[in-house]
Amino acid sequence: MAFSAPSPLRQILNKRIDDLLGEAERLSADARTRALRELADQLNQAVRRLRQAEDIDALVSTLAASTGPFAAASLLFRVVGDFARSEKIDVDLKSAPAFAGAVQTRDPVTAAAVGSEVSQQVVDLLGHGPEERVSILPLVVRDRAAALLYCWGDVQVAPLELLAQVASAVWSALVPATPLVEIAAAPAQTPEARKAAAWEELSPEDQRTHLRAQRFARVKAAEIRLAEAAAVQNARARRNVYEALRAPIDDARAAFRKDFFDACPSMVDYLHLEIVRTLANDDAELLGKDYPGPMQ
């Protein structure tokens, strides 16, 4: 059968289809470009507002208001002891593995919105559907999850993670690490016992020693928490953290005393502060009656 060339009408139709396809591709590319530009503008504005926050409350409010373009809804929880607390609900971390996972790992967690993951209280309060998923992003302040950003409904994790990281950095700046913290003396302390000097009164060498001591304390406390994660959780519940972790705590205390406390007359027991903060969730009573207290 002889080949027949397309009719003029078919040629016109084919050309028009090609033109329409090309135009559609250009429109699609333009739409993507506009969407990316809009996303970048939204992120830039949110980051700028976060960096301008004057206190923690303003920071938290700004973060909550900034999540709108990236999630249908969000709720911010502050981590206090074994609870994640918001204006609407308090969540016991022991009953919410997804919350606890974000606190312990300090990494974002995506989980099914079911009672066995986020607690039945949260599911009932927020009306989560059986197929819904949520994202929980920690705000990490000095190696500790100080708060959790809980988002659901068409969540865009990447921009939300960026906002959480910026908020974490601003939070840390709003509550700076105190270079020297005077620890309350035990009743039997002698008049000769050391007291923390003002930072400005220290020599540059002593200042460097204090900063090294702070870093050592943070690292040691974090290492114990990571290496003994299950033991730490159980010990907090039993209020006997020191008894359960006596060996690693005593080893860390011996090293801190040798390298810093005995070597520097103005030294503060930063290790004690980090043990209370990191292992006992800022509640010294969780360490138990056998804990020897700050070094004297």
C-alpha cells in the first residue's frame, strides 16, 4: 500500500497540538518557578520574624504563626520533665512513643496519628483520622529538646524543619549559657569554700578553662544519656537516676574533678548542672537521695 502524506488539516492539527503542549510545558515551568519563589519568600519572612523575637514567648508565638503555609495545623509543646505541655493538653511522654522519640533522638519524627503513637488524648482532642500522619519536630536547645512542634495535615517537612532549626538557634541565644553559675553551698560548707567569681574578673586562661569544662560536662552528660537511654528513662520514673547510673556518673565526676575542679580555684561544678539538666530533666530530686550533690 502506497504511503500517503498527512492532509493539510492533519498537519495543522498536529502543529497546533505541538504548540499547545509546548505552551503547557512553559506554563508548568513558570508555575513551578513562581511556587518556588513564593516558598522562598515565605521562608525568608518567617526566618526574619523568628530572629526578631525578643523573648521565648514571642518566639513560640511567631513559630506557630509561621507554620501555616507548610502544614494545615500545628501545636507547640514545651518539654517539662516527662511531659510535653501545650495550652490545650499535657502529654505524658511515657504514653506517647512518637513524642518521646523526638525528645530522645532530637530528630524529626513522622508517625501515624493513632493513640499508640501520639496518645489517645491527642487523637481525641485534634480529631485525627485513622489514616492521618503527623510530624513532630524538636526544638533543640543546648543538646536538649526544649519544645516540640507538632504538625498535621499536608505537612511539608523540609521547610518546617528549617523553621524549627532557626527557632532552636534563636531560643539558645535568648537564654545564653551562663559562663559561671554559683551553686548553692551545702549547709556544712566552710568559709574557705570557693565561690564563683564574675566572668570579667577571670584571666583569659581561666575563661578558656571554664569553657572547656562546660563542653566536657555537656558531652559527658549527653554520652551517658545516649548510651543508657532505657536506663535513664526507667530511673527517672523511679526517681533514682544516680543509683541506676552510679558507675558512669562517678567516672565522669572523677575526671571533671581531676581535670577542672581541683585545677582551677574559680571552677564551678558544670558537670552537676548538666547531670541535673540532661539526665534528670531539670529536676534534681530525680537523682535520688544517694546523689552526692555538687562538688565542694
